[in-house]
Amino acid sequence: MSASKPAKTLADVLTELPEEERIILTAHLLRGLSAPEIAELLGVPERAVSSLIASGKARLSALLGL
């Protein structure tokens, strides 16, 4: 009988993301900031933030096995 791996939590997978993605996704998902708000806060283009949110969500889904 093989032991199954414990399920990963959001906190677990966030630590596996690149720092830039982790910062932006934390601001977006946990703090409820929009892409324009994050872009203004960080002084980066909104398009870059939107792209990182999309790729980060895809990576989180994969890491969580969704």
C-alpha cells in the first residue's frame, strides 16, 4: 500500500513561484488589487502585470493539480 502525498495548500505553491509572480499574485488574489492598481504600485506596465497574473494562475492550477 503506497502512502499518498498530502495535498498542497495555496501557501505551499506560492512559495514555489518566481518572486515576481508571487508578489503580483499575492497582491491580486489575496489583497484584491486590480492589474492597473498593481502596475501603478510597482511602477510597471499594466500589460506586464496582466500577463503575469494569467501565467501565474495557470502555474498555480498546475501546481495544485487542478
